[in-house]
Amino acid sequence: MIKRTLKQTFTLLNVDHVKLDSKWNYKNVISPYFRIYYIDAGAGEIWDASAKVRLEPGFLYIIPSFTLCNLVCPDYLSQYFVQFFEESSDGISLFENNRSIARVKATEIDTLNFKRLLEINPGRGINRSDNPRVYEKNIFYKEYQELNNRQSMSTFTETHGILLQMVSRFLTQETFKYMDAGHVPAKILNVISYIQLNLQRDLSVAYLAKKVNLHTDYFSRLFHQHTGERPVKYVHEKRIERAQYLMLTTQMTFAEIALQTGFDNVFYFSKIFKKITGMSPGNYKKQMDTGGF
């Protein structure tokens, strides 16, 4: 018998049923949490770097965490939505290789799941604004964490179960690119896990290669072969993802974030941040605070 263990857990942030108009028009949104939409009327569009997807009734859509996207409603859009955080025992996202928008045909169970989430989690909508720059504030994250802490064990468990069901809808062969651990060398999997859990430490190629007892050049080629990324680029991307999360959910300074994510100084941190996101940490923060998101 094959034993499988799910390393990820999902924690509710928001859930609601809303009716949107042309004011729902936000560009360059990137969030440290997942979004799932179910459209029951109207139309809209969301797109990332790879594709533009039409929002239409009868479909479920997922936007994984740290997926840069645009959200637009030209006229009218009625949608159920849920936003939630992912936690993983090894630091690796379930959607590590699937950072793109996906959609599936909705079923009756999907509708019932959204209605049940709303029933057992009243008052968990975004009541202030539908603009991410308004509700993506540290004070509001703390509010939602406190609400989760107040949930009964029954509600907490049922909520997590429903989120698992919703996520499972996007894990089919048609919509999800699986990383076959059976074909990835154990040494590379160990390095990936180590990187995710030790972003603040020395993660040079030489150090990582030595950690798994491989020659530096061979390790670099092997890592690229099985991840599609060079080790340095992969480490930078994971550090910047973590930095974005800290910028959205804490009041840490850039210098503190740089140190927390393994950069020697704030100047190098800023250089890599801009290289990966296309904007400086200051401009990223400014967009958060002034409505660019």
C-alpha cells in the first residue's frame, strides 16, 4: 500500500459573496495568499504573465499565492470568493510549479461548499473595500488571525476540510503540473526543502553543493535539470517571495527584511527585488499604501 502525506494546511483569511462593477479594476496585484473565485453572474477578466482568462458563470478560478495578476470587471460581476494562507511542513508550496491562474468547470458541490463556508464563517468578508491595498494591511491580518483563533475546533476543522476540497479541484492532470518526486534525486529534494526553511542562511551554490556532497558544477546542472532554474535564481526568487510576504504582513524595515531573507545588506536586497519584481522595494511599498494594488 502506498502511503501519501499532505504537507500543506490552509487557513481562512476571507470569504464572501459580492457584486462588483467597473471599480473592480486593479493592476499588478501580488498577494501572499491564495484566491479562489466562483462566478455566478456577469463577466470579468484576470490575467497573469502567461495568459488572460475570462471570468464567466459556472466556473471556478484559482490564483496561487505570489502570482502577479490583474483583476478587471468591465461592467458587472457576481462572485463567491475565498482567500486563504498556505502553510507547509517543508516550506514548499503545493503550487510551487503552478504559479499561474487556472480554471475548472464548477459543480453543485462547489456552490454548496461556498455557501457552507459563509454559513459557518459569518462576517469574514472584506467590508472596508475590495481594493487589495486597503485590506492588505498588517492590522487586518491580525484581525483575521484572531478570528481563526476564536473558531471552535469543529468550525476550524470543517473550514480546513472545505478549503482542501476546493484546492483539490485544481489538482487534476488537466490543470496541474506535478513534480514527480520519484524522478527527482533525493539530494535535490533535500536541497529544495533546506532552501525554503533556511532563507536567512548562507545559500551559495558552493555551500548547497557541499551540503549534499556534490561537485559545484554538477550540482548546478542537476538542480537546473530537475527544477528548470539555476540555484542562484531559485534562491533569489524564494527570498523575494518571503520579502513580499513580510512587507505585506509586518511593519519590519527594509533592512530588517533584508537580514531576515538572507541578504548581506539592504542595497543588494533592493537590487535583487527590482530585478525580480520590476520595481524597487520602496515603489512596491508605495503602491501598497497609495492604491497601486
